[in-house]
Amino acid sequence: MQVVLDYLKRNQARFVAELCAFLRFPSVSAQAQHKRDMLACAEWLAEHCHHIGLDARVCPTHGHPIVLAKTPRTRSLRKPHFMVYGHYDVQPPEPLDLWKSPPFAPRIHGRSLFARGACDNKGQHFAHLKAVEAYLKTRTALPCDLTFVIEGEEEVGSANLAKFLKSHRRELVCDAVVVSDTGMPDVDHPALTYSLRGIISFEITVHGPSRDLHSGIFGGALDNPAMALCQLLASLRDKNGRVAIPGFYNGAAPLSAYERRQFKRLPITPAELQKLIGVKKLFGERGFTPMEQRSARPTFEINGLTSGYQGTGGKTIVPAWARAKITCRLVPNQKPARIRKIVCDHLRKICPPTVRLVIEDGHGTEAYLVSPKSPQAQAALRALRKAFNREPVLLREGGSIPIVNDFKKVLGADTLLLGLGLPEDNAHSPNEKFDLDCFENGQRMSALLWQELSRSV
Ligand SMILES: [Zn+2]
């Protein structure tokens, strides 16, 4: 094993140069003018995988291609099989004038490598590729088979991934999926993310009069849709910050004492959080810390609120309608379809007869949880501890990563989220960067992970 770690140490300069070559492709999946860059990037990646000793191919989809790469298989003995998922597509770099150097001309300053896609996600999955290269080039036997699935549509919703997983199910079925596309709180706190929140979204419209009306001539004799909507929405949260919809919390997975102890170890205080988000005072569900509220508790949020006249000056009307865009974040055991039904039923029940309510359904995704005490999670924590030489933290992520549910449904595998990104890496923002220490530690973590994980199967 030491020979693998030595190889990684010796080759850092070359690895960084190779990552820079990868970052020079403007692989922006959302922009049609980059279709050829996407293909060129996928082909470069497959060629690179081939060069380090993997069997690699570019698989076309209805959208951008997927790069599939595998360690050479030894038929004689059955080894554990793990899949590494990543994405070579990147977010649009605009607005360009806010970049200190061009987004597709990688620049190194200190231990930071600046480029669009450096952190999200090229640098992160490249760390895993370098770890497997170290095994293959030093002829060190891998304790497992590995398959890399690097897609090109993550930033535009992964529309073709589930289909790809289904059609390649036989070669992709595995013992666990490893994804490095989340974050760690800071360089001293490597992290395993073991839970994600789910989501449901919808749009509610309250209709009043058949047209905007003169508020002087008619106002007072009819319900105001904006007011009706505000009253409706305001009744959905009580003064303790709890969602006031009967049944909303039924079955929601509670936090264990172990998890709550883990939350306490996170290197951010409520005061720091308050400063970071720029609010006068924090607010959340009573009985939970802000860190628990933002990742382990369900929410009901208004994302947008529109009604009446929005231009300059005034306009004396009773608006014809009012609309709100809503999302609920869900925790494990809250089924999206059930929550959607109880929210909609409740809204219809409390809507006054003076207005007409229309609810339009949006997307939904289930929450995700892999027990932090499971053998695989514990194996990942050991690899993190050894690679970073620090005690790792356990994270619950407040956001949603829908593909993780597909891995479970289609491949039957849990996902270990071992993110190498830092909060200040500017993912999706101008001046995105990747920390080269995270890159190097990530390679070591990956190399150690295959040993630890294989023992856990
Ligand atoms: Zn992203």
C-alpha cells in the first residue's frame, strides 16, 4: 500500500498539469454552442482513463455522452465492486467580467487552482482517477473492481442517467457508489455526508375577480386575492417555527443522540452562521440547533410571491390573482407523494370561499439516508481519518441529489458522499477554485478507501 501512496506523492505536479488540461475544455452542458466541446472533453477523459490502464469508452446518450471506465477484471475470483460517479460538465461561467482570470484558462495561486469546473466536479473525480492510476501503475493489486461513470448532464438535471443505469445495469450493479461532489466544512474537517433532504415543489394561485379592479370603486366589497394568499400562507407556520399542517411531521425520521452529538462537532457556531447569511437574528423550529434545522428537519418555504402591480409608482387596484412558488424540504421517511397530498388537501380545506385556489404540481425527490454506523460508512470514515490525518465529521446535507435515489433503486447500492469541496470554492460562481491540498488528500483518501471498503463488504 505504501508504494501506492508514494506514487501519489511523487506525481503531484504532473497530476495538477493533467487536471489543468481537463479544465481547459469549456464543457458547458447547458449551452448549445458547446456541444462539440462536450464531446471533445468526454473523448479526452476516456483517452486519459485508457492511458492510466482502465478499459474506457464514450457512451452516447440522447444528450451528452457518458464516459464509462473500468479496472481490468480478473475473471477467476469474485471481488467487491464499487462505482465512482462524477460529472465532466460544468456550469455556465457567466458573468465573465467577474472572473479574475478566464474560466477555461486554469490559474494556480498558492494552493488554489482557479477554473470553471475545478471543484464542481472535474477536480474531485479526477482525484479518484489518480488513486486508481497509482494502483495500476505500481502493479499493486486492487482489493476490488471499480467502475467510473462520469456523465455530462449533471448540471442540467441528469435527464439520461437513470436510463443509462437501467440499460447497463448488469455491468454497473455494485456494492456501493462513491461520489465526491459535496463539501467539507473546512480543510481541517474531512466529511462524510450520510443524508440528503428530499423536496417537493408546487405553485399555488389564488384567483379573485375576473380582472384587476379599481380599488376605490370596488375595494371593500370583495376579497383581495393577495391578502387571502398571505393569510393562507401565514397560517402554515406557528410561532415556534413548526409547519402547521396536520400530519406534516408524521413518520419524519428523528435524529438519534449519536447524530446530535455529531452535529455539535461541526466547526460553525450559530453566531457565525447568522453573520454568513446576513440576517438580523436566526429563526427556526424550536428544539433544534440551526445546523439541525437546515439539514435534518423538514421545511415549508415560499420561494416566490407575486401579485398585482410591480412597476414604479402606484396603481390603485384589487389584483385579479396572487401566486406563490413553494418548496418543502423533506427528511427521510417523508414520502413526497404523501406530503404533497396532505399539503394540498390542507390548503383546499382552509381556502376561503371568496377566492378560487389552483395548485400546480412541480418536481419531487425523496430524502436519502445511509446509516452513519453502517460498515460502509465506518469504512469511509476510517479512510478519511487516515488520508487527512484529522477526525472526520458527519454531515447531513440540506439539499437534494436525485441521482442518489436512482443508484439505490436501479443498482441496489448505497452512496457514500465524500465531498472534497470547500465552502469558499465558489462552485457555480465566478472564480471557482479547487484546493490542491483537498486534491492530494482526496487521492489518498480514495486509495485507502478501496482497502477499507473492500474489508467492509
Ligand atoms: Zn454543480
